[in-house]
Amino acid sequence: MNFNFAEQINPQLENFDFPAALEIAETQLKKINGSDYHAVLGRSLIHQAGDVADWIDVFYRKSSEKYKLKALYFEMNEFDINTDRWYIDGFAYDKDKGLGEKDDEDLDWLSDFITDTHSVTNTIFVIEGYEALQKAFDGTPADNGALQDPRDWCEQIIIARYMELMRAAHLKAKDKK
């Protein structure tokens, strides 16, 4: 990951200002000659938000039958190296060290989950619509000179789109109560 690129959009992502973050990243990518990575431009994942919210709801309901849940955590697989399928995994916790006991230096608590989506529902949420990008990441080494910047900006855009999707799913779930 190009941390210099990430630093350019992280302030917007931290404030849930996805349009601003995406504007920065997409503008930077557009400045570079076309590549297979340019297929990410303007490609939202929000249309999957309802399905993600429903998937999370099933996971929550089934997990809470067995455990007293304090926190849920979701992450996208390492898409830059796992190019065959891009998906979301979910994890449930009986402690929440992300809020009250927050320690930005100690994220080890995330490995102490009590259950996960695969164990509870035998599922992961497969992200659809980025198959051309999966092929691009599969076909280009991470340190390819001419394609490095387009690849790195594409990574930032995918991360922002994932975060935008999860925020939209959260808001849909709240609407459904």
C-alpha cells in the first residue's frame, strides 16, 4: 500500500466524507495514462448495501443466540494479493475495545473474536462488480514501475468504496431498525 496516497484521503475517510476522498483519488488516477486499473473509476459498490445489511443481520441474530455480543467487525480480504475472489468477513466480540477501552496502539484485541461469519452462517459476502479489477491485480506484480501509481490509486479507491459500502449498509440497517 502506498501510505503517501492513503494520507491524502484518510482525513476525508475518517469523517465519512466518501465523495471528497473519492474525488481526490479518482482525480489523481485520471492524471495517469490509462490502464486496466482505470476500470475502478466511477464504480460504486453501494448497490450491494441492502444485501450486506441483510447478511450482517443474519450473522448478528445467529451469533447473539449463543453469545452476548459487544462488537462486530468486518473486513475485506487482502484483495491486492487474493485476486480470485473479493469478499467481506465478519467477526463478533464479547468485548469492545474499540470504543470505551480504545487504544490505537493495541489492535491485537481484533484477533480475539468469539465467532465469525464463516462459523455461524457458513458464508462470506462476495463483492461483485470488480472482476475486471481482480484480473488487473492478478496480472500485475505489486512493484511494476509504470503501473505502480495506477495500481496504488486503484487500491485507495477500492478501500474507500468498501468503506462507503459498509457505511451505507449500516445506515440501511438503522433504517430497518
